[in-house]
Amino acid sequence: MSNDAELSPGNIMQMAWSFHRSRILLTAYELDLFTTLGESSKSAKDVADSIGTDERATERLMNALCAIGMLNKNESMFSNTPESSQFLVKGKKSYINGLMHTTHLWDAWGTLTEAVRNGTSVIAQHINDRGEDWLTAFIAAMHERASMQAKGIVSLIDFTDVSTILDVGGGSGAYSMAFVNVKDNIVATVFDLPNVISLTRDYIKGEGLADKIDTIVGDYTTDDLGSGFDLIFLSAIIHSNSYKENMSLIEKCFKALNPNGQVVVQDFIMSEDRTAPTFGAIFSLNMLVATSSGDTYTESDVKRWMEDAGLSGIIKEDTGMGTSLMIGRKIAP
């Protein structure tokens, strides 16, 4: 007996329409609507006047925000919910600063159909060419995520005999900040592009760690990484590169390591059929729309790069956060 009569398109339709809530939230965030409300109650006209928008359209947006639980409405006056007040009002310590990067991703994901047709991004730009606003939002988003995960990542790494760490493409330096707090004698160095390093230094200075964290300006796709490091850390790096670029990068890491040093890769390490973890499979499409050759890679991919470079004793550690660590060592002869 067929079960076709019990099937419903409801799940499909719900999935297809789920972008509505996301776009409503992101538009309000982009317009600083939650910050404008702050801890007060305001009319749609007051808000529209403050953010420079149309009054009628602003009221419709705020009504929709009420409907999805992000605002409250009492007669004609709107106010933030406790949740939106805590996380979406600028100036508060808990403000989700990284959501601006999500608004930028919206534009990229709108090109997914063309990217699938063409086999690569139709809008890809080098990180140096995307503008200061894009870069600042991107680094802020990466900093928020890394800061939440750093403690857990640190617990999975062996820091015995580690005193020098290179954080390749380290962005804000969030992981380096965690590394130097493991023990007193660790010095970390963040290696990144010049326009990124200017932001890195601000983050490091803000944490009072300028005496423990150095910076190097460079491009890991064209420059050597230096030498004398006990540990080289690559977090959320390999998914931005092609297979061949990652092969070359791991070789550079090997050359920059001290004997018995280790390379630690953190990323979405995919199952061999590339369907798990779920977010990694989805994220591969993020790389498709946003980069010229980025992807998510399997355990066997990373292991092959490491072995070909000369690393051995390769292990995989799940972080419990949807990512994994791949760790290989440069065994002294």
C-alpha cells in the first residue's frame, strides 16, 4: 500500500519560505532599528525619522518583527524584547557585532544558481578588494565565533614543549589570545594580510596582550611563513583555498616548523561522501558563491597533504562544535 496520500508538501514549503524571517531580521539589524529603540518605546514615525526610512514601510517592518518575536507593540508604540535588547543594541557587551557579515553573505548567496551553473563564484573578489566595511564586519564575525570556541580548542591541543606559535590567517588574533594564556612562556604570532593586521593589532591591544602576541604581514599563498615555530595553527583557512593551494600551504608550514613541531588544522572535516557534518556540506556552497576555488575537504584530503609534506602521526580530534582538528607532527630525524 502506498504512503503517498500521507505525504505533504508542508516541510518543503516551510523550508522554501524560511528566508523571510532571516531577511526581516537582517534588514532591521542593518538599519540599526534595534539600537534606535534601545530601552525606550517609540512610534514607527519616530524610528523612521531617526534611521532615515519611509514611515509606512518602517511600520510594516516593525509589525513583522513583532510577529516573529523580535519586538513588542503596545497600541502604536514599539519596544525591544528582552532578547533583542540584550543582543541587538549597539554599545552593549553582548551585542552580536558579527551579524553585519551575515548581511553581506545574503548578497553572495543570491548568486548560488549562477555559481552552480558556472562552477565557481560569479562575484569573487580578493579580500583586499572588498572594502573596509566588508573586512571589518568579517573580522568581527570571525572574532565572535573564535572567542566562543577558543577555550574548547585549546583543551584539545598538546602544548608540551610549545613556546612559539604561528597563527596563519589569524584575523583578530582570538586564538592567539587563548594560546598565550595556556602558560607563561608561549609567544604567538599572527600572520595575515596587511589590511587585516591593522585590525589584528587593535584587537590585541584591546586585550592588553601586545607583549605576548606578535604580527607578521604577508600572504600565505605567495610568501614563506618564516621559521622557528613549535606549533602552526590554521583555523578556518583551508576552506578558502583550492586543493593545490592547501597542498602548498601545508608544505610551507612543514618548512617553518621546528623539529617535533606540529601543524593543527581546524575546519569542517567532511565524511568521505561529503554529506556530513551538515553545516560543512552547506558551507561548501558558501565557498562556491564567495570564493574562486574554496571548498570543504575530507579527512583523507587533509591527511594526504600532511603526509606529502612530511608530517606524520596524524590524528583527528572532533571539537564538538561541528569542526574537527587534524594534527600532524614533524618528527625529528
